[in-house]
Amino acid sequence: MITLKLLIRYPVTGVKASRLISRKKAADSAAYSSPPLVLDLRTTNLMFDGGRHLYTMAHHAAENHVKTILRCRHFLLSGIVHKTFGRGMLDLPHSGYLRSDERIPENALVLGDYQITQSEKESFDARGIRYLQMQIGREVSTQPPVMPYPMHPWTLEHLDEDQRHLLRDQRHRENLILFAGCQKPKYGTKWMYEQFKILSRIEVLNVVRKHFPKQVTETLNQDQATVDNRDRDKPVEGCQAPPKIIQLLDSKDFPIDSKRWLAKLAASHFFLCGPGGRQPICHHLTEAMAVGTIPILEYGDRVYPELTDGINAIRFSGKNGLVESIRRILSMDQPELNQMRQSVVAFYDQHLCGRHFFAQLLTGEIAGERISMPFHEKNFT
């Protein structure tokens, strides 16, 4: 479906799209080292969130030494180029473009946003092409495959695998709980409760502020005069007790550079995963678990498979549930935290790692006719 905005923007963005593609022609003429990933799009359904999911799919394909080809009408291409990360995806050296009437390469893996006809299926099968329909914006399927929610593209650009493993092993963490992110009014609307029956991000933060004022600091410089940290050095079973600091940072006042983001996450035992503005799940969840930081969240059922309270997450329900969960966290000792961190890392590696998921997808280990992508607040189809 072509939106009115796309129609209005087309004369300008169409020119930008043509220029971008023409610059890539020389690089695109090289032979594929392996069958490519083709994103065959007929709708605008993947243009939300600045096109970030297009970018992350291409990024993870490249991690597996596979090229990504966007295939769509030029009209739709212009809309994708208008998006920050849509344009960024096409700027990647391993990405290419095909018009919707150009032939898909043999043996390609095709992820499309439409239901193929029987004749299309027969043609794909004859040419060794695997086609999976992306169920974009739907609720989590009861059966795999479910594409994990990706990290933010800016984080992916600076992801160092060796450094990430070092961050996971970091034992001394300066905060017990961290939140760092946007606190604009749009994150405090009634939408979350009306649509999903969960607290909004701002409600979550306000509950913590109200009930734990002695532990909360909202600056980068932890003020020991206002933070109750009396038990910080008390030994527990031969280990130093974890800190009692709850750091709540507004990205407007304390922006954290993407190069330092994972390190900042790894400096805390827990991350308070408030929901996004229009959907529960947020990229902070994936990024935190990647470095062994334990998520505190109300939407553990929207991860596939579901997160387990006390094992790889702290799950709560409502304001009272959040208060009780944080009280439980404040009483935890270092061995408990270490055990949970190991479970968090194991869950990430098996279920949330984009590189691993696409490796399975590209080799055929993940098969089927559909792939669930529950990344939005509504069904597009």
C-alpha cells in the first residue's frame, strides 16, 4: 500500500534514490560469493522506525558473508531512501538493488512481505529459491521461527565481539539497576495500558522514583549523600555485596555515545526495560542481555521463547509488582547475580543473537514458509 506521504515525497526522494543506486552500480557488478539474501518488498510495512529493521537484516547477512539485495518498485525505493536506516542499508558496501521486474538470483533466500501464489512457488522451487513470508507487525507466533528484536543500528556499527565477551565477564558493576534512554512525554501516554495492559516507560520510572528515593540517582556523578549505599562493602558469602545504586538517566540530559553504550550497560547488574513509545519491546532489552545485564520488564511474554522470572529476567506485573521486584533485587547477593547473568548470556546467544539467527536462516537450519516479526503495535495485514 502506497501512503499519501510517499506520493508527496516521491518527486524529491525518487531523484535521491536514483542517484544512490547509480553510485553503487560498479560495486554491484561483482559476482556473488554465495547466494544472496533478497528482501522482496511490495508494501511500506518495513519502513517504520526509520527502516532500522531493513538495516539490521542486511548487517547480520553481511556478518555471515552474504550479500543483501533489496527488490522493489522504484516508487517504494524512494520511500525507503527517505528513511535514515533504509538509506543506510543501501549505502552498505554489501547491499544491492533490483527492480521489481528483474530476475531474482538462483538459490537465493527471499524474505518477502506478501503471500506468494502457487505458480510463484513452483517457479522458486524450480530455481532453488527459498521463500519465507515475513509476518510483519503481528503478535508472536506460537511456533518458530520468530526473528529476534534487533539491537539499534548505531550500536551494531560499534559492536566488537571480543569486547562484548569481556564485558560479560565484568564482575564489578557500579550500579545495581540502570535506566538510560528517552523520557519524552510520548513515552508516558495511556497507549501502553490501553493496548497491552502494561505500564508506560514514564510510569515505570516514576514508581521507582517514588518508592526508592534513597537508592535513586539521576546524574552521571553518583551522589553518595543522597544514595543509600551503606551496605555496599558488606561481604556476602565471601564476596563483596552488590551496590544499591539505581541510576535513571534521561538521554536528553545525559546522552551516551553509541561507542560506549554496551560498556555502560555492562556497568550495571540490571537494566530497567521500560517499553517503547508505541510497542512494548525495545532494543535496550537485546543490548542489555548481550553483555549479561539482567532485564527488569513487564513484557517478558513478548520475547520468544518467553523470559523466565528469576532465571534470565526479573518479570513484574503492575506498580505493586514492580515495587516488590526491586525489593527482591535489593536483597540479592553476588552469587545469585552471577548465576542469573550466566543464564541471561546463554539465552541471548541461543535466541536473541542476530548473527546466529541469520546463520541458521541462511543455511536452511531454520526452515518453513513464514517468519514472525512482531516488531510493531499493530497488524499490518
